[in-house]
Amino acid sequence: MTSVVVVGAGALGLCTAYHLRAKGVEDVTVIDRAHIAAASSGLSVGIIETQYLDPLAIAVRVVSMRFFTALETAGHLEIVRNGYLRPGHSDADLERFERSAAAQRELGVADAVVLDRAGIERLVPDMECGDFAGGLFGPSDGYIDGHRYCAVLAERSGARVLAGTELQGADRAPDGRHRLVTSRGELTCDYVVNAAGGWAGRVGELLGAPVRVLPQRHQALIAHLPRELGYVMPSVMDYLPASGDYGLYFRDEGPGRLVAGLHTEEAIHDLVDPDDFTRGDELAYMELVAERFRRRLPGLEAARLGNVWAGLYPISPDGRPSVGPHAHDERIVSVAGAGGSGLQSSPALGLLAAEWIADGRPSAVSGAEALLPDRQPAVSAK
């Protein structure tokens, strides 16, 4: 009987365990140095959507959204479907949006649409849209509670979850299986999955299977609005992948409140030690967000910004997640480096990792071999 130990009880690790169990792998154990959703998954703003530009990234998110919808339909997960808008600033952006909407339609997403500037103004009447050429909008997109989602995965997977269990070392048992030394004793298994988020680099070193993850500290906050809007604010992401910059984002958080922050999916941010990074600098961060917030939502400039929190974006050097077996040891599988998109892409990435183990190859997403962890040269985080 095949046995698997998954390191990390966040969304990626728990999704991998869920799909392994669904594929008939009975002996699945998830270990975490803290507890379920203790790090990035529990700190995520929870946005789930399919409005991406790269075909592989779109496919990953479409597969993921089907999974979220199935959980919603079964009554296990609440999705606030406030919609998701990705504005564009040029005709070239709109051409990319049209290609994205077409790709989504081919994958079964019927409602993704490209709006002109007037369409954005009608959708978000409080937003300054003068510099927008249009936007890519997904009406069915929304957001979820990361803690609740991970709890559902743990409960419904049937996998054994060991909280407070830190991986401290690894070698091979006499029978060739992996032997993991943890803070709560030894575990042996046929396969190990590195789903350790911001700690994936360190776990990879312990396993002798390096994975290139750059832990970046990111923050988010709550904007307490001066008035209720009279409409539900969609999630707005004024950032385009590979733009080389940060973008302001904000989303609905109930009457009179928004979640807001600055987002990037690129390795342009200071790296931090995942065990020792400050959660402070609230005032400096609020000033950065406030500047862009006032410019983008001038009618809401009196909003009170606060309730700042910080977490990690575990980003890979090329911005793509690392999913699959390592070239020198096919029984060590990584599912890591998804940056600030790990929660929303976790169903598909976890499924791919499970397919590599249970089926020997991925099939849920075409072209998934491009995500193999050995695809790029080593990068040293300094």
C-alpha cells in the first residue's frame, strides 16, 4: 500500500492530501509545525478567480474554480461571488483580455467578459477610471474564508493530520523508503510532498530536493469607508502579471468595509526569514496604500485604514509554482512557490501533485510539465 507524508497543512498540502485520498491512496499523513492554515492560507484575503492572461495560469484557475463550486454546491463552503475585475491601461492590454476571455470560454467559463471604460464606470461608480482602457471581468468570481476552506479539506479528505509536528531531518530507511525525523518521532513513507509554503526551501534542503522559493513579506488592511456604497464592490486588481510593479487591489468585506493592499507576483520584493520577520510597519504601509487608494477611489478618500496584518508570499524566481517530482528522486514531490495565489490555485495544483504520485503523470491541466521543480537554475536567496 502506497504511503505519503505531506509537509504543510495549508491549502496546497491539504488539497494534495484530499486528491490523493480521492484517488484511492489510503495512507496519507499531513504534518505541520503549527496547525491547519497557520501561515499564508489563513492570512490570505481569499480571492478566487480565473481572470489571468497566461493559458496555463488560466487553466489552473478554471480547474480550481470547479472544485470550489463543487464544495459550495454541496454546502461545505461559502463563496461570496462579488465578481473580479482586472483593469487594463492600453489597447494591448485589452487584446490580451480578449484572448483570456476566449480561452476561458473554451474551458467552460461562459461569463468572462471584456468591459470598456464605460462598463467599468458603471460597475464601480466610485472608482477613477480615466487611465483605464477597459477591463477583464468575471462576474462569478469571488472570495472565501481561507481558514474554513482548509478545515473543510482536512475534514473531508480523511487524511491523518498531525499538528505541532515539525520536520527536522530526513534519510532513507533500510528498505529504501523515506524516513522522516519529526519533533514527534519518526515517520516512514513511500512519497514525501513538500507543501511547506514559505518554509518550502528549508524543507527541500532537509529532503535533499531543493525547491526555489523566495519568501516575501506582504501586508493587507481593512478600509473602513465613510459611507456604505449601495452596491457590492467587486474584487479589483490593478496589477498585470509580469508588469514589474505593484498594483493596488481591494475587495468587498461587507457593508462599509473593504480589504485592500498592494500585490505583485514577481520577485521584486525584499526577502525575509519565514521564522523571523516583522509584522509591524503598519503606518508606513498604510501611507503607501492610502496614496493609491485616494487616487483610485477619490470619493472614498475619507476612509479609515487600519487592522493591518502581514504574511508571506512564497514566490518562485520565474513567478510560476513548482509542482511535480524532482528529477533525481521521483518520490519527492513539490507543490510550492505559488506566491500570493496559492489559495486560489490550490485545488488544481494539489490535484497535479496527486496525479504525479497516483498516476505517474499529470492530466488535469494541459502543459503542467512546465511547472516541474527542476525547470530552472538554482537561485540563492540573500
